[in-house]
Amino acid sequence: MKRELFWFGVVGVTAMLVHLGTVSLLVPAGLPPLAANVIGFLVAFQVSHAGHRRLTFGAAQAPAARSRLRFFAVATASFALNELMYAALLRLTSLDYRIALLIVLVAVAALTFFSARNWAFAAGGQA
């Protein structure tokens, strides 16, 4: 479990930086923050799935196609929560959009770890 948490952190921070970097490039180019967040999520998902499959949960040996679909479901649910929280922070606070996004990304990470470990990348065939 320590090894998984370590790699979850490394992969998660890497994906978070990709997500944040993507949004930080797109908003100044004229895209609204919530729309840029969707694109940031899709780009970061590629980094996240590849990293978690190889490094974090690789020992589980879940089939790649199944883990990708399941992890996309986990990531999409996490992203829905992310987008709701992000919209609330943007609307209800005066936080910079990057700070608001950073807060949200960290807050949603625990739910993502639990769901990824126990379902998306689990070796067994449980539904």
C-alpha cells in the first residue's frame, strides 16, 4: 500500500501539473476556465491512466482495456465533482482560477485513489 500511495502521488501530481498547465495555457488564449478545464482533464487522463497502469497499480495486472474503461468511469465521476467544486469556487470566491483549480484537484484525489485501487485496476472480474 505504501508503494501504491507513493506512485499514486507521483503520477497524480504529474497529471495535475499537466491539467493545470493545459488550463493555464488555454485561459489566456481566450477559452473560458470551465471549458479549458474539460480539455485539461482529457489531456491529463492520458497521463494518469498510463502512469497508474504501469506504476501505481501495475501489480494487479488488470486487463488494459477493462482498466482503461473503468478508470475513465472513475475519472469522469471525479471530474464531475471537480467541475462542480471548481464552478462553486469560481463563482463564490475571489480566488485566482489556478488556485481554485489546485484546491479542487487535491480535494478529489482521495476519492480517485480509493475507486481506482478497489475497482478500476483491481485484478479480479468484480463489476
